[in-house]
Amino acid sequence: MRLALGIRYNGQAYEGWQSQRSGRTVQDKLEAALAKFAGLPAGSRVSTLCAGRTDAGVHGLMQVVHFDTAIERDPFSWMRGTNRYLPDDIAVQWAHPVPDEFHCRASALARRYVYVLSQSPVRPSLDSGRVGWSMYPLDGDAMRAAAALLVGRHDFSSFRASACQALSPVKDLRRIEITRVGDGERCRWHFEFEADAFLHHMIRNLMGSLVRIGRGDERPEWISDVLEARSRKVAAPTFSADGLYFLGPLYDAKWGLPAEATFQADRASYDGPP
């Protein structure tokens, strides 16, 4: 039987999603918890695949994984039972049986992220690690004008990490939505991104350049020059991971997954921090 899970996690304490020797990753914690719930021998793991790997410090609002198992239990039991063995900052949101041809990564039609940025003269305290920060006021119109130049199918080499393993730098960036929450010098900005797929550090590199434009250090048209250069050297430095959230993948309704994982033309945008 193949089972899909929706996972939510706070990434502050972890070295990203993908399993590491240290064992301090979200995947390590999830696979160990699944093995305990399944009653496997001590030290065993249940192998999982995810829809989109996240870096150290990045959070997940709806990571989707799948795994194969011969153990037949009610989906609700998989959710509750696995959560019993997970740390408090990781939780399974739902479990759903899927056909064997479903693949959490290959079957995804789109992927979404949101970056939550605090604009304030004082650095974050209670929200430390959960929001990015700009001590300077940002110009929303300038950032939106620059974002419009990024939307479409482009070679995003200028926003690609040197360690990126993607076969091609060409991605279809379908939507960037920038909204401001609050007035005055203290407010929050939400940057929502949707694409067929993303390169390693792509969003954090885009954020660095958008914030540079928002501060008035560059004109919106500068982003086109960066894009066309196809060189990481010309873009702004990589922005902090703190405010980045993986909103999750979107799938065809035929897989029968929960509504929040289904590709819909009228899907709701991110409406605030978790």
C-alpha cells in the first residue's frame, strides 16, 4: 500500500529536510517515528520521499511525502500514531492512501512558498527564526514591478545556488504576489511564489534582490539585467532562511488528496503566519 502524508514543521531546530548523518533533519525524525508506530525493530526506518526538500531553518506548512508499507491501518491511525513519536515542532496533518503510480514529487503540478518579512527598526524577538527582517522601509510598488518582470519561463541561473543539482536552470515562475499587512514603519510583508519547480536557494536569492529594490538601492528594471546575465555574481546576496515557508505542492484532484493539496483555479493565497 502507498500512503501520502501532509507534514507541518518548524524548521528552526533542524538541518533541513533531507536525511543527514547527524540525524537532525525533519526526514530523520519522521522516518524514525513511522518505524516506531509500525512496530519495526529498534533502529529501523521507513523510507520516505518528499515533494520538495527544504534547507536548514526553512519551515513547512504542507510538505507532502509518500511511502510504501505492507501494514494496513486506518489513515487516521497513521496520523495520530506517528505524531505520538514526533517532536513537538513536527506534526502529521493528514494521511491518505494513494495509487501506486502516485509520486509526491513527479505528480506535483506546482509548488508554492511564502516569505514572511518583518519591516521594523528593531529586529524580531518573539518571532525570531520565523520571520525575515528589514530595518528599512520598503516600496511595495517597486517590488511588484520587479516581480512582474520575473514571472514566466526563464533561465534563473542568476538566482541559483552553486550547489544546485537541478538538471536545468529553466523554470516556469507562474506567480509572485506581494502584500503588505499593517501600516506605518512597523508592518509585515508576504511574498508568495508559485512555480512548476524551484532551484536551490532560488527564492532566498530572489528575495535578496527584491528587497534591494524595495529599499531603493536599485530600479525595478535592474532585475531584468540580473535575469539576463545568468550569473549568480550579479544578483544580491542570499536572504535569510528565517521567514521562508514551504506552502506545499499542488496535485490533480484525481489523486483524492485533501483540498489544500489540490490544484484549483480559485485556491486561496497565504493569509498570515501560522
